[in-house]
Amino acid sequence: MTKLNPHTTRRALVLGARSAIAEAIAQRLAQDGWDLVLAARASDSLEPVAADLRLRTDRSIHLLDFDALDMDGHESLAQRVRTEAGEFHLVICVFGHMGDADEERQKTAQMLQTLTTNFTAAAVCLAHIANDFEARGEGGIIGISSVAGDRGRQSNYPYGAAKAGVSVFLQGLRNRLAAKGIHVLTVKPGFVDTPMTQGKEGMFLVASPKRVASDILRAWHKKRDVIYTPWFWRWLLLVIRLVPERIFKRLKL
Amino acid sequence: MKRTVYGWGRQPRLQADVDAPRDLQSVRDVLAQEHVTIARGSGRSYGDAATASRVLSCLSLNHLLAFDESSGILQAQGGITLDEIIRFCLPRGWFLPVTPGTRFPTLAGCVAADVHGKNHHGAGGLSASIEQLEIILADGTMVDCSRRARADLFWATMGGMGLTGIIYAAHVRLQRVQSAFLDNVSVRTSSLAETCRVLRDTQDEFPYSVAWIDTLRQRGRGAGHVMLGSHAAKQDMEQDVGPNLGPDLGPVHRAPRLSVPELPMSLVVGPGLRLFNTCNYRRQWRRRVRSKVHYDPYFYPLDAVAGWNRFYGPHGFLQFQFVVPFVDGEAVISSILERTNRAAPCALAVLKTFGDHPTGPLGFPIPGFTLALDFPRSQAIEDAIHSATDEVIASGGRVYLAKDSVLTKDQLDAMYPRIDEFRHLRQQVDPTQRFRSRQSDRLGLT
């Protein structure tokens, strides 16, 4: 990211602002002095989130209607943000979709939704944002991938495959934009604790969205390229990736 | 997918489907499925009030909506915890008007139980400081209610255990404070009679009062410490702490740094409790000690240890809280302590007084003494509590539904005279019985 003049407002665009992780990131950013554009479908319904952020931080919070699956809309997104809210300097791509594994196997629509939302939409959207940043010569990109993208497992490989695509896509973007001083951070969260996952069987080492958000912000300030959050997933995944396929294929994961 | 849900007492446990809506529309979508459900917050009610085969977690509906700096009225979504409210309002010079002994419950949970605090004798329950409620009824419509508009729904919801609808938002009138600290006077007493007398005699003088009593000692059962407090004024704090307090009122609380793991058995056993009680009682040598105490240890001493309920092991614990009128109150308490002591050692006993304030049809407080007793859960103590409840009923008292998991329908009907008023209103707002909990089924509230 180019050095920002501290006297100008810094504004971050959060794509897919409805999720618990997105909200935690928005809170951290607002606390750190960022103005925000929260983009989501039916963004009116995020008014309570915006009201809360305004009360706690006095930052300017703008809600923007945004549908990740509206592929034609992505090209004009940057311009739309600029017109409605003002110039922005950081984009955090959080939207995603975790489908039901059984339904994905049976139904084309479910499979497509998982693949399209998690990979295609993220790629198309970030491609255009990247062009915009490149032309301006400033900006920064944070993309949320997942530990699920590090190795395919029978329980969620469509999601994992899409997230693997996201990781590689971000890698490429980083390579392309590094020379322009535009930083790209890939975030690979493990299990995240939300009201939905409380008391759920088979969840382990869950982290709070708050923890994940603060890890992300710290990594951003340190200009890290790829982070696992919480940190131990890096080593866990290293071990998982090292298991030979001949053995891995027999595991129930 | 099924999750295990249970209350703060850790028993009974139920397998439940959990919905966790993140906005108003999602709440309506859940309700449109026409399942039976019950709103759930932090799971801090002790018994089965927030357990059912399907529960609606309101923890993501936890946003501040508006704050009026001049009147101190805070409008917030119901799923916000008291902890979060304090973090917001204390640095701005405001504090909760009424607080229970933990900061982890949600605002809506506190409304549903119409919680009281150490200041009930003067300030009343939480309901006294609630200006308005926004409730999502079973059919998905949002209703604003207050003392003036839909007063019947307003009062039935205050203490209504979440059975009237989803408490989406509340407008709370906060109180001004000058510091994060309280002036505390601790009075050591040597008998139950003295504890009761000190509590009653100091009502006009101190906004906050509560007594910890030792119920396990042979002689002088009911002796303890009466803690009398008031919010400290700024100039007092500067005298005590020095002028370094600056523009701040003092620090806000921190997250607990200690946590109890799942244990295979209860660590709460008789001999340990007797030792603890004796040490705690003797900790204060003088009869009367003054001190400045931060609000966190003052109001929320147990919150310093996360998951302290796990000390009781897999069988959990139960709390028995009742109120009895001042007349004969001391005698009834004495008799109940006698009875429960035979069944199980009481781990913690807290006594305070209630004043005379309006409540809803299911509101718990009536003027009198209220005693809360914690016990490791066993059949013997459940039986003892059942008999003790009959004693409470005979004296004109009642049991607190937020703590209850063992009351029967007949007992409820005998102790809450306005119960039919509640059932009638429920019939109006939820004719198809969509909001039901294990507790409401047990008590015939639904």
C-alpha cells in the first residue's frame, strides 16, 4: 500500500459485510480510524451494524447494495463506491458461501453457488478493483481464503476447491501488483466461533471473529503476504499437506 | 444440525436446532417456518428457561442503535450483553441503572427475567428503567410497546421469560456516574437476625446493599458481611487515588483471565465450603470497614473466573432464589436453611431486600427479603427445594423463574396471583403457541 497522507481520510470497502468475520473486521478498522463502506445484499438491513459503529467510533459508515453474483456489476463497483461514498484505499473481500456437502453432490444449483460465490465472483470482483488500484497507483487488497483450500477433504471439497482458487488468484495478484506498491494479503482462517457453530459437534480450536479480525489487522500492518488465523493452523496444515495422498485418501476427514 | 443447549446450571441438557439470525429479516424468516422456538441469549438463566428443541440465538442481534447524551437513554438490540453496554457507556459517564451479579447476560435476557440488582429497594427492577421495547411477535410483526402504548404487552414481557415474542430492542435509561468506583461499607454481622436488621435499617442511606451469609456454621447461621455501596463521587476519587484520574472515570473491566475446564466431578464439597466460609467471614476483623471498590469486583466478583459453573462438574448445580415478605421473613429463611442444609451444603448464599415497585404479571420482586442459594445438583436437594418452595408459598412469597428448573405448575399458580393475566395475554399475542421453552411446558405457561 502506498503511504497515505494521515490528513486525508482513509476509507475501506468491506465486500460481504453481513458475516460475523466481516463485522468484526469492520469494528477493528473503524476503531483504527478507517471510514467504511459496508457492501452487502439488501444493505439497508445492516443499518444496526452501521449505527453501532457510528456510535462507538464517530467514523463515517456508508452502506452499499452489492451482490457478489452480479458479475456485470463488478466492473463499475469501484466507480460506484467513489460516487456514493468517496475515494477508498483498501478492499476486504469477505463474502463466501458454505453449502451443505450432500446437497452440493446432488444439485447443480448448489454446487454452482458454492463454486461461483467463493471463487468466480471473488476473482472477477477483485480483478476489477485491482485494475482500479493499479491505475491509481495506490490501494490494498485483503482476501479471505480458507484453510479448507490447502487440501481437499471429502467433507467440503467444493468449498475447498473454490478457496484454493482464491488463494492462487490472490497469489497472482500479489505478484502483479507488488511492483506498483499495492499490497495483497491472503487470510486463511480456521474454524470461527459464531452463534451458529456453538455446541456444534466436530468443531475444534475455534477462534472468535474478534481474534480473527485482530490477527488480520496486525498482519496487514506488518505487510504479511499469507496468514493463517489463529497462527497454529499454519503448522497443522503443514502436517496435513505432508500426509502422502496414498494414506490421506483413506482418512475420514 | 443438533447442538446441546443448557442453562447456567449446566443441567438439564437438551439437543436443539439452533437458528442464529444476523438481522431482522432473518428472524422473520425463521419465524415464518412456524416451528416452536424460544429466544436464547448468553444462556445465563440457571435452569431450562432458554432451552427447547429449537432455539433462536439472538447473540448476533447485538448492536447499539442510538444514544441520547442528554437523557442517557440508550437504544440497543436485545442480544447485546451488559458487558458491551458498560464498555460503551462508562467512559461517557453512564452506567447501567440496574445490574444483576454478572455482566454476561444479554439485555433481552435481562428484560425477559426483569432482573434486579443490589439497588432494588430504591431503584426497582430493570423494568423501572426501560422506556420502550421493540418486540417481534410470533407472526413476524414488530410491535413497539411502553407504559403508554400496548402497556399490557410491555408489562407481560418484563419478566415474561421470552414467551411473548422476540425482544428485538430496548430503550434503557442509564444512570449518570462520576467514576468507575464505588464507596463500600462492609458490616460484619454475627447472626441472621442482625444481618436482616442491618439490611433493613440501611435502606434509605445506601442505594446498593447485599449480604453474603455463612449458612454452614453451627452457631450463628446467617452471620456474614453486609455490603453497602454507592457510586463514588469524582472528588472523593481524586482524594483517594490522586488527581491522576484525569478526565477519565477510571478503567473499564477486562475480560476474565482465568477459566475453569470441564471437570469429571464436582469440586464443590462440604468441607471445602465450610473452610472457605470460615476464612471469608474472618477476612474482615473489624465490624465496619470502608473501602473504594471498582465496579467490576463490586458487582461482578464471579465474572473474574470464566465458566465458574464448571466447578460443579457434570451434574451441574442449581440455584434456589425466593422472596418472602418482611413479616416472618427471618423465620422462614431460618427454617428453609435448616431444611436445605440437611440435603446438601450450600455453596453460596446471598441475601438482600426488595422494595415496593410495580412489576409485570410474572414479575418476581415483592417487598421482602430475597435469598439466593447455590447447591451442587442432586435428587436430595431437588426434594428439599420442593418442600422449601411450599414454605415460601405459605408465607406469601415466590420463587424466581430465571433461576428455576424444578418448580411445578401447581406451585407456580399458587405463588403468582396474576398468572391468568399472563396466560390471557399470551393467548392474544401467540395463539398458536410458537414460543415455548422446557420451562414454560413444565409450568403450564404455554
